[in-house]
Amino acid sequence: MTKHQKLTPETPIEAYAATYGSVAKALGGLHNKFEIPEAAREFVRRSAATAKDRSSGLHAGANKVTGAIEETLVGAVNGLADLNRKIVDAAYQDLNAALAAVDKLAGAETITDAHETYVNYLREQSKVGVDRAKDSASFVSTKASEGFASLRNGIAKFVPVRS
């Protein structure tokens, strides 16, 4: 015997409805015959309570980590502002030193005096520049270490960090 095929294919909705109908028919009589044991229901209740407690702990910990990150970022912004102030102060000091050198150069009576004044200005400015570079490197290193330590300590309160 040969099967006759439909000329129009079934839509996905029709296929789903047919499948759901056959599953519902097969399981139709089981819903009143199957009983969930009390131990299983109690297990589900305890599991849900444990999950709720853990999610509360995770939420509190996530807020602590966010606070630590925020504190670190605020510290970094303050450090950058301090560094910017130091740069502005250095530029102001350099300008004053250059104007003082120009004033001394204007008072020089010979080329030798002018040359000596200029060389002394360059020597002094190079020492100042080296000292500023050392101070800046130390400042940035200290701020970065403080920021990383703060972040590490904040996160360690929530998640233990291995040494």
C-alpha cells in the first residue's frame, strides 16, 4: 500500500500542535497518578533557600568589589590631578627661571659674562629637570602601588587572593 503525500507542507505551527497534542494525549492520564515525594519537595525548598542566601552574599560581595574599584579610580583621578598640578607648577618655575636668566643676560657687559650666565642657567635647569623626573617617577610609582593595593585589598575582602 502506498501513502499519499500532502501537496502542501505542514507549517511549523501545525507540526508543533500535532506533536504537542500527541504528547499531551500520551501523558494525559498520568497527572493524577504521579505523586512527588515529600523528601523531594523539601530538597527543592532547601535548595531554593540556599540559592537565595548565596545570591544575597554574591550581591553584597559584588557591591564591595564595585566600591573598591570606585575607590581606586577616584584615587587614580586625584593622583592625575596632583601630577597635573606639579606639571603646571614646574612650567611656572621654569618660566620664572628663564625670565630671571634673560634679566641677567640683559645685564651682562661682555660676551663672556653672557655665555657664563647662559651656561649656568642650562646647568641649573638640567639639574632641576633630572630632579623633577625622579620625583615624578616616584610619585607615579607610589600612586600606582597605592591604587593596586587598594583594589587588591577591596577584592580580597570578597574573593580570597592567593599570594
